[in-house]
Amino acid sequence: MRTVVDIDENSLHEARAALGTTTKVETVNRALAEVAALAARRRDLKRLASGDPSALGDEELYRAAWR
């Protein structure tokens, strides 16, 4: 899907350097994937830290938290 957005060039440059990407498309897509993965890790770690015993038996959750 093609979408037109106005992107801050300084932020794009910093993201490109941090992610090791070479194109705008690759940088934006990778940054979005990284943010989604970070949010999932935070959610999973919060669940584990909550002391909820049901979280301790969830192997997929455990693996996702340590990616």
C-alpha cells in the first residue's frame, strides 16, 4: 500500500543510522516493526512482573519476553 507522509528528515536520519537501513521505506517499515515488538515485550514483561502465576507457565510468553 502506498501512503504519502511528511517525515522529519533529522529523525529519519537518526533512525536510519540506529537501524542500519539504507532506504526511507526500509527505515520506516523497520522502525514500525521495532516499536510494535518493543510494545509487545513491555506488555509481556509487565504481565510476568505482575506475579500472575498463570503467566509463569506460558512458554510462548516467556520466549517473547527475552527476544
